[in-house]
Amino acid sequence: MDESTDHTTDDCTTTGSFDDHGIDDGSELIRRTHYRLVADGWDTFEPTERFLDRLADAFTRAYLTATSAYELPPHVAAAIDDARACAEVEFADEPDADLRGTVIPAFYRHAAGFHCAYRD
């Protein structure tokens, strides 16, 4: 892959990965995701398919709210799907992982990293 098509170069960081969507700081998505999970009754992490689906959904809704969009761009949807898969593997053996301090930030880092790679 040549430099002109490599979207993982230093111009994209996980903190500012979504800046091309008007989200200057990833902490906004982390905070909004946490609030959405808690509002839905999920205040602790569970290493289950159902919880991971809720986590991806909460992140999606946080993104949509933060951007005032009605649907996800395909590359953002792909980044969220891949982040969900990574979180499933990363936390499979950590049922006591801290939701706010560990799981959601890790999910964000995965989503942001994939987004850096996938964005146009």
C-alpha cells in the first residue's frame, strides 16, 4: 500500500479519529456511551453477546447524537462492528472489568483505530 492510500498514518489518532465527523475529542463518545448504557439499565460489564450488542448500540446512538446524523456512514458502521468483535475477545475472560474506566474506553480505542483505517 502506498502512502497516499494509507489511512493509518500519523494524521489520524484515536483521540481525534472522529474529527472528520465533528467530534473533536473521543471522550465525548465515551461519556455518551456510558450514559446510554446506564439509562438502559446496564451499569456493569457482562461478557455476553447481549451486553456487547448493547455496547455497540449505545456507541452507535452516542455517535448519532453527537453528529446529529440519522444513520451511520458505512465506514463508521464497519469500525463499530470490528470494535465489538475486538471487545468480545479482549474481555472474554474479564467478567469483573470496569465498565466506565476500562471496557468503554477500550471499545472506543478499537472503534477509533478501525475508523482511522477505514475513513475516506
